[in-house]
Amino acid sequence: MSPIMKKQSAIVVPEGCKKVLLHACCAPCSSAIVEWMLGHGIEPVIYYFNPNIYPLEEYEIRKNESKRHAESLGITWIDDDYNHAAWRCAVTGLENEPERGKRCEMCFYHRLEATAKKAQELGIAFFATTLASSRWKRLEQINAAGNAAALKYGISFWAQNWRKEGLQERRNELLKEYGFYNQLFCGCEFSH
């Protein structure tokens, strides 16, 4: 679907978007986005689905930080299964791809397809991802994966560059305010 868009500063909000399933990779990346959404009358529902993160201990730390953040704001937080084996199957043959290569494309699609499916199950018409806040990732890959997943499930992907409007700076401030664990890699064992 291609909803009519309206512009609010540099952040473009899909027409009629009052609630969004927000795929969150971690608390630091979601914090400023969630704050922005709440401040603009949009209800975010956090969806934590990150089977790419390895090892399990790293996954649990990030998951718990994301949950802590959502609970502090009183917003809904959904945890999906940690199925690292299924993720490994999805990226089989792409282990030696460089960062921002085909492995990342497949990883984004794997995670955003699950997000689109969950949004459809919940009756939420829009989904977005905090992956689009990382300067280490290619927005074109994220948007392509999100749009393909949206098409498959008949809902709308809110493609947005979440680095704009001071959100990157606000992320860094919130990181300190909350004392978030701040990882230095995406979580994938092949990204080091």
C-alpha cells in the first residue's frame, strides 16, 4: 500500500497513522524514535525480534534493556522467539558477505517480514523499524526489505530516515539518561 503522506518537518508521517508496530533492534536506537512518536500522537507498540544477535547472553542483555525502556514509558512491548538457528538458515551462504552486503539484506528481510506478519495479526496497519536509525546500515536495503514485507502482508511500511530532526543527538542524550547498555556492533556474529 502507498498511503498519502503528509509532511511534519523532516519526518514524514503516513496519513492516518495513529498506531505503529515498531521493530526495535535495541533500547538506545528506539528511545528517541519512541519519544518522537509519543510526542506526535502516535502510539508505538515495540516488537523485539532480533534472532541475528549472538550469543544468547548478548541477546538477553539487549532484550532486557528494550523491555525496561518500554515499561518505563508504559507502552506495549512484545518479545518474539529467539530462533537463531532459523536466522542462520536464512543467511546460509552469505556468511562472508561484507557489512551492508547481501547478508544484511537477507537479515533485514527476515526480521521485517516477521514484523509485518505480527502487525497483520495484531490488526496494526503500519510498521516501522529502528534499523533506519543506524548510520552503519544502508537505508535503501532496509526500505526494500520493509516494502517487500509490507506487500506480502498487505499492510504499510513506514519508511523513514530516523537520523533526522536531531533524533541521533537525542538518542545519545537518552542513552546517558537511562544508562542503557550500548553495544558497538549489530549483534550478528559475522559483522565483527
